[in-house]
Amino acid sequence: MIDDLRAMAIFATTVQHGTFRAAAKQLNLSPSVVSYTITALEKRLQTTLLYRSTRKLSLTAEGESLYRHAVIMLDAASRGLNAINQSQHELRGRLSISITSALLESALNEALSAFLVQHPSVYLNLEYSDQQTDLIGRGVDLAIRAGQLEDSSLKSRRLGQIPRTLVCSKAYFDNQAAPTSPHDLAQWDWVQLGMMPLERTLTSPEGETQAIRGRSRLTVNSVVAMTQYCVAGMGLCTPPAQMVTNAIEQGILIEVLPGWQVTPIPYYALWPNTTVDNEIRTRLLSFLHQRGIVN
């Protein structure tokens, strides 16, 4: 049976390419082996499959019937091999990611969901935190952090920047003198994010920049907590723009000096500098680039 299947494959390839020589080249065999195999198949079946001439080959009625079955056989074999090959190369495994909470309401979450849909054998463990943690010690494969990089022992890739908005609660704003420039905010309270410096740089519509450093009686380690305490009336903060859009529209928060822009904060992908790369991490970063998450 095995010899017959091999002979049928050679026979079908010969029909498809028109000559013994062309089929032999395709199969990496000699023309004599191709001719011998088909002749042996004809003897086995006790019928003629091909009419030979000096210029071309043509099928007999029995040859046409066998060719149809041979094509079906080869197609089924090809689909089976492809299925196994795809299974062996299917991306699989786990990836632990630590993500700054500044990206909680960003397009990153949608992109990570799409990546999981595309790779059903991949498992992601996501931790949203603004703590600067030891990636290797905690088994984190990839961290996405906002702000300037400090640990040069890690590999890194800039992903983009996060637009920020200067806001405070309506109650806090109503208790202050209306500001006309960033300098007027020097005596205002700030809710400070521990991982970031308190100083902020704002740019006017005309391109003028002013750096301001306020005062703070409250420091937190989470962007989400910083924003919540700002809503509670504890002072100014500069959260990601997308995080406070609805609160501004609802009048819960006031955009302070709306003509002035807070300098966006860059964010990066960081991972341990190991000799063996992580295929899931590599594919994920490439996927984020394709989705426009990576600048």
C-alpha cells in the first residue's frame, strides 16, 4: 500500500507537470525513476494510465480516474501536514506583565484582548501597578512604565506618550483665586504621585513654557488613587487625559488653565536583559506596533 501511495503521488505530479523530466525536477528524482515508478504502477493495476509520445503525455480513461483520486489523496495529506505544522508553531505559554495604572483606560487593554483572541494558547497575567518592582525577582516578563527610565540593566523600548490634563475638583477650584497663568498655582495643593517629581511644565497656546512646583500634603503610589483624591478635593493633579474626560464633562473635575498643555509623559516597555528572548513578548511588542500602540 505504501508503495502504491508513493507511486500515485509521482503519477499525479507527472500529470500536473506534463513530462517525466519536469516531474522529476519537482520531486528531486531522476526521470528514469519517475518513468519506472509509473510503469510499475500500470503493471500493478494491469492497465495503461498514460499515452507516451516524444512531445507530451496524455491520460487514458483509467488514468483520468486515478488522477482524480490521487489529487484528492494529495490534498488531504497536504491539509493534514499543514494542520500539524501550524499546531507545532502555534504560540503558546504564559507572560506576566506589570502595567502602569495610567494606562487603565487606554487602547492598550483592547490590544491585549485582541492578542489573546489571535493566540488562544497564550495566557497573560496582568498586574496594574505604579510600583517600581524588581522584574527578575518577581518573575515579571514585561513591564510597561511611565516616566523617565532609571534602571539601565533592563532592555527597553519606547512605546509612546501619555497626554495629561491639569485638573482639580470643582469645590477646590471655587475656594481659590482664579488663576491666569501657571505661576498663580504655586500656593495650590497638589496630590503627588510618588514615582513622579512634583514639578510640572506647562506650555501656553503661544508656545511659552512655565515650570511650576507646588506643595503637597498627600503622596500616593497609584495614578488611580491620585485621581480619586483629586476628585475628593485634595488639590491639583495631572492624570492621563482619557482618565478624566468624563469627569470633566460631568463637572466633577475642572480643567485648570485649559489653554495650557501639560507636558506628556513617555511610557516604555521594559524587560530583563537575558540571553534567551521570550517569543511571546517579542510577538506581543510586534503586535502592539501593528496596532499603532507603539510609536
